[in-house]
Amino acid sequence: MLCSCLLFFLDSCNEMKMALLVMLLIPLLSAIPSQALRVRGHRLKSKTFRSPAILLSPGSVSNKYYYDIDFPRGHIALKSFRAEVVDEDGVPVPLHETYLHHWIAEPYYALKNNGSGADAQKLPTRKKVLNDGVCNVLGQYFGLGSETRHTATWVPDPYGIEAGNPEKVPKGGYEEKWFLNVHAIDTSGVIDKLRCTECECGSYNVTVDEDGITIPKNYTGGLFCCYDQTQCQLIDGFGSNLRGAKRKLFLQYTVTWLDWTNAKVVPVRIYIFDATDTALLDGTSPGDSCQIEYQVKECSPEDRATNECIHAKTAKAVLPRGGDVVFGVAHQHSGGSGSSLHDQDGRLLCESLPTYGTGKEAGNEAGYVVGMSTCYPKPGSVKVSDGEVLTVVSNYSSYRRHTGVMGLFYILVAEPHRQ
């Protein structure tokens, strides 16, 4: 009888352990696209890290660069990079408290031992590692904004973003490292949250940019007005009892990767298109005419009466090297209604649409873009050619004015798929 009871107890414990394991795995698996679960024969690795502390008080802005961040080392194939803002206890912070304007992650080459030694002192301490184009000012490998919690970054099998290739490291004592740029705005107690998140210059009461250069009068809002340590206007008396107290937050990011040598990975090239790129129109050098942001004027009464208040921003850019498009996603701010990328003949390559939140909890904040849809074409089904002119279209609602909006389109291109 005792043995039977003991066996029953052990069986029950095993069932409870199994149930607990399943409960723990469900949220983990739901965060990874189904394609990630089909990786066979390779060890898929994943690790979660945190940025240095981001200190914010009501209405304040933090826009800092963090070098030599924690990141997987070695020659690897990056499969995804997921990120969100959390507090000291790891609790996700909603956008209506701290707005995540953007984060970017990018590799660079750094001199070992901080550049000590006579020969090393003649070399730059850091060298940029940019993506493959087409905007020189947008060199990131990964990057999102408010949409970060519900936007896939998974690189489909058998593709991967190569990192840590020792053969690509410059001679002279360099090593590959990574940096983060995190731009966060605390909107607690501000007069107008939307004007703060859109970096309207009047709400920040600034007349010069971060370098002390006078801001043009026709520039009504954007990155020049919400730089690091600027302050958005607060409701009178709000936070007077806090006496400069700052909230400590972090960008928590999870990197998933494969060891390059242990997997048959097909490398991809990263291209970022910008709806403000005027290189082809101006005849300037490719990649040097991306403005990153732009303004959306309020529509006319006539357009409002016919429900035609859509502002479309269009740009064309030359793709340096073609292949198969295997992933695509756009980046837009509040007011965005979707973006698309087209080939030289006007054929749709990818359309990316925003999801807006409807509640208060983190990941579902009403009025904010909380996700962007992605494209995962079947390998070989969407092809682009070397030197082809692609068109990006970014649409925003113009029922009201919007400042500092963005219309970026990120794609991954691989060598042509062989049947």
C-alpha cells in the first residue's frame, strides 16, 4: 500500500513538473515565429541581456549610445533581436509612461586594450561597420521603435545575418564589438504626450540643436528638438515633490543565433530604404540624401470633407546588389497607415502595416503603433536585380499635423535561390 501511494505521489509530481514546464515554455515559444521552431540539426542559442541603466524623470529625454554592450561572441549567424523597455524588476514599461522613439543595434571594430601602444595610437579607436545600404546614415543591423514588442525580427531558415567573421576584422589589433543607441522619452505629467513623442520643438522650448546650431524656423519638430537631456513641458506643479528623482529603466534585449561553422547558413545583405531619400532626384551620391524624418501637414478642408486625408511620401533608390528578398518590414510613427516597397516595374515587393494598441497595458497602448506586419516571401519568389531602382511609399493620416515622422523600409536580400 505504501509503495502504491509512493508511486502515485511520484507520478503526480512528474505530471506537475511536466505541466509546469509546458506553462513556462508556452510564452517562450509564442515569442518565436513558427519558422524558428523548424530549425533542425543545429543548436539554436538564445540569451537575454540588458543595456546600461536609462535614467529618466518626468518629461525628460535620454538619447545615448552604449558601446561594448553584452552580445554573443564568435563567428555567428544572427537569427533575431527582440527588445523592450523594462524597469529594475524586469516589468515591461508601457509607452504612455516611457515612449521608445527608437533603438538601433550595430557592430563596430574597436582597438584592443583601448588602443595602447605606439603603433595603435596612430589608428582610430573605432571603425564603423555599416550594413549594405542604401542610406549611409542608417547603418544599423537591427532597429525598431514603439512597435518593438509585436514586430518580428526572425531571419527565416536557412538564412542568417553574419557577425564576428574574423576574416573581415581590420588588421592592426581590432576586434568586433556592438553598440546600442536608445532614444526614450518620459511622458509622465507632460502637457501633450503626442507633441512630446513627435518631438515638436515648441513643446521642448528649444531654439538650437544638440550642437548649438540654430534650428531653422520652418523646422517644427523632430530629432533636432528632442535630443539627450532635453525636457518636454510638464503640467504646472507636476512632479514638484519628486525633487529630481529619476526612474531607472533598461532596454532588455534577447539575441538568438547559430554558430556559423556548425550550420549551413545562407548569408543575407541588409538594405534600408528611406522615403526622404532624394539622391536620384538631386543627382547626388547614393546614400547621402536620406533625411530620416519629415513633416506631415494637416489636410485641407476639401480633402477632409471627402475623407482623403492621406499623406503619401515616395522615394526611389538604386539597389546596389540584387537577389532574393527573404524578409521585409517598415518603420512608422503614430499616424502611419502603412508602407510599401515596389520594384522597377511597379510590382509590389512587400507591404508593411501598423497595428495600433487599444488598452493601457504594455504592448497594447491605445493610440500608439505597437507592431508592424512583416513579409516572409517563399525563397526565390521575390527577386530583385543588381542596380534596380526600387520605390518606397510611406502613408500617414493627415487629419492633423505630424512632426518628425519616419518612413523607413528594411529588407534582407540573399543570393538567388537554387531550385
